[in-house]
Amino acid sequence: MNFSSTIKNEIISKPIKERHCKKAFLAGIIRGSGALYETDGRLGIEFSVTGEDTAMTVHRYFEQVFNYPIREVAVSEDRLNKKEKFTLSVSGVETEDILKDLGVLIDVEDETVVNLKLYDGHITEKECCLKSFIKGLFLSAGSCTMPHTTESDKTGYHLEIVFSHSIPAMETSTKLRAYGIESKVLRRKESYITYIKSAEEIKNFIAFINAPVSVLKLTDLMVEREFVNNVNRRKNCDLGNLNRQVEATAKQIDAINHIKNRSGLESLKKDLKETAIARLENPDDTLIELAQKLNVTKSCLNHRLRKLVAVSEELKGR
């Protein structure tokens, strides 16, 4: 199950009790995926939700709030969420009044038009209704992806809500910011996206819409991800140190062999000769291991090895 489904399943699992919050929830659903149409001179609206449980919840809330029929138009496969996608429709004589009650339509100079502003009406006036509205928005137009814990995975934290117009996208970002949740807006082809990239801000968003189980799961993922990243950083550091050690050892052995071939190890002082022989006999030893065998400090051994390399360079210059 992807993380979008985790959040959405938790939203649906908690019934909304108050009628005004149910209305706000339905308004969010319709705002997220609704499309107006006209048939036989009458207004209708279609909108889509993913998953049978969500579709049944929308059916139930719509009947409870408006006592008006809502019908299923089509069922298709939502490959992203690996669930069925239900397209629902409301039409008939009361549709226009219902959409006005939901704040989707407004009258402007004796003309009924779509209200592009999401948060200036009674629907989201109360904070509980605002949260229900954003729950509906996320259910119908939102998604959330999380990084995996594999080293090769490049996916980051990302939550977004997709809109067909810039005004609701900007308004949603502003509204979230008012509640301490930082988000940005971008244009993607013909859509406008309100999105969050920070794991902490995503956690704040999920907490705001009252999905605590998803918050805990995200927190666990963040901890696991950080642990894996730390392990990988240590591995990379250890590998880098190992590579440098191998290169340094090879350089030391080359220098000692050059001295051996040019002037012989007998030409060296006793301590350098002892170090040269020990290095040739123990090419795989670390500095610490070699220092222990010679009964000297690591610093002393380093000094001797650098001196051997210097002697070799001096011989090459003659």
C-alpha cells in the first residue's frame, strides 16, 4: 500500500458527525475533482473518488446532508493507487441549489458562475469544517509519496493537491501557511499544484487533518530513513578511508622496493630499515597493526614511512 492510501484510508475510517462538517467534506471532494456539465437544459456535476469505501461514504454523507440522490456513472482502474476509481454524478432540478449551498457556485450580477475562491464563504468558516474540507480535497485531488529505505532510491518526500486553476492553489497554500504548514505552488502543464516537500511539514499537514496513525507511520519512516542514511554515510566514509590506506601502502612499498634496488635496505638507519622490512613482510596491515608489531606509536610509524618515501624520492632525483 502506498502512503497516499494509508492517509486516505485513515480519513475514511473516521466518520464525520456534524452536518456542517459533512457538507464541508463534500465541498472539498467536489472542488478536488468536480466537472460541471449540462443535459436537457439542466446542470449536473461529475466527480471522482478512489476506493469503494470512499464512494460509499460520499453517497451516505450526500443523502444525509441533502436528502438528494447521487448516482454512480462509471468504475475504472486507478493504477497509481491500485484501487477502483468511482465516478459519481449529481443532476436534476436541485443540483444548482446544492452547488450554491456548497459554495461551488455563486450569483454575480444576476449570473450564476463558478466560485474560484475556496475559503471566503460559510463552508470553511469553522476550523473543524476547514479540516473536513481539506480532507475532501486531499481524498479527491491529493497524493503523498514517501522515499523507500533502499540506498539506490532517489524518491523524496512529496505531498500535493492538484487544481485546475491558480486561485484555489494559491489560496490553499496561504490557508495552510496560516496554520503553520509551509507549502508552495507550481504549474504543471494545465494544472496548478499546491505541494509540500519537507517531511516535517507533511507530518504537520497530516496532523492538521486528524490522521494520527499516519503521522506515527511517517515518523517511523523518517527514523528508519535517517538510520539507513547514517549507515550509508559510514560505509562511504569507511570505504574512502580504506581506499586511501591502500593507496598509501602501495606508495610506501614502491618506495621501499626502489630503495632496496638502488642502494639496498642496509643503507638505511636501523629504525628505518626495521620499518621497511616490516612493511614489506606485512603489506595488508593497517598502520595501527604495523605499529603494534614494531612496538611504536602510530605517529612514530607514520613519520618513519614518510621518511622512507622521502629517501626514495631523493634517490630518484640523483
